[in-house]
Amino acid sequence: MNAVAIMYVNEHLESLRADAKQRRSASQAGKRSLRDRIASAVTELRRTFGFESGGPPFPTLRNYPFEG
């Protein structure tokens, strides 16, 4: 192949890659990343089960009449 044909083919491939990249970025604009979705799910579970304060939601057994 001559150099001009190689330049035309490379230019065409570059334009195809640019179009594909643009379509891919446009389709992913509204999607959240996997890390964000997992973090959101963990936060929701902690909120649901009451682990927001860092500890379990169970009462402490201080001054309980039947402690050991």
C-alpha cells in the first residue's frame, strides 16, 4: 500500500474511534459507577439497621438488674 492510502485509512479509523468514544460517553452520562452504587447500598443498609452511630443498635447492659 502506498503512504496516501495508509493515511486515509488511519484518518477514517480515528474518526470511527472518536465517534465510538462520544457515543460511549453519552450513554454513560447518567450512570453511576459501581463504587458509588455499592457505597450507597451500604449506607442505606446501615441507616435501615440503625448502625449510623458506629455501634450496634442494641442497648448496653449497664446497671441491668440481672447482669451476671
